[in-house]
Amino acid sequence: MTKANIKFISHDGVETDIEVDAGGVTSLMQAAVNNGVPGIDAECGGALSCATCHVHFDREWYDRLPEPAAMEKDMLEFVIDQRDTSSLSCQIKVTEALDGMIVYTPESQY
Ligand code: FES
């Protein structure tokens, strides 16, 4: 199966590189949790009710993601350190298009 390489960078600059199945099934949150990436608690397990999977991106990568659904936008209102490139990682499915992506995890989740 095709893989995507994704780099997570913590608020204090610690980098974690992971390789994820890129079949469009695994969420970015699940991939992070499976690989022990710090800074993503995902307390609700992807049910879009906790926002502890909040991440943000550089503009270049954010613009390649699908438009967030209304419920995701509502949940993002509650996160600390919300940016205009914020997403909930449980709502992003990993595909080949995300190969090379850089994901930032916010300080509030440490
Ligand atoms: Fe809870 Fe994403 S894991 S909203």
C-alpha cells in the first residue's frame, strides 16, 4: 500500500516523522496516536466532540486540505491558540496528496 511521510513539529520544535498508509482510511489523528506523537490527546477518539486533536499548518499545506465541515468549524471555536490554518486532525484522511506534509501541534496540548 502507498505510504505518506508526515512530519509533526511540537510547539518547542521537537520533530517526529511517521509513515502512514495513504489509502484515505486512516485519519491524521489516528496515525499520530498509533505512532505515539506527543501533543495529540484525541480524547473523544475522533467523534468530533473534544478538539484535543487540534493541529495547525503552514498556509501552503492548509490550502491543499478539503474545506472543513460546519461541525469542525464550530469545534475549532473552542480551541486555545486557534489560527486561520487550524484543523481537527481526526477529520483529515491521509492520502498520497499529504506525502511530505508538516503538521504543528499546539502548546496547549502538552
Ligand atoms: Fe476529538 Fe478530534 S479526536 S475532535
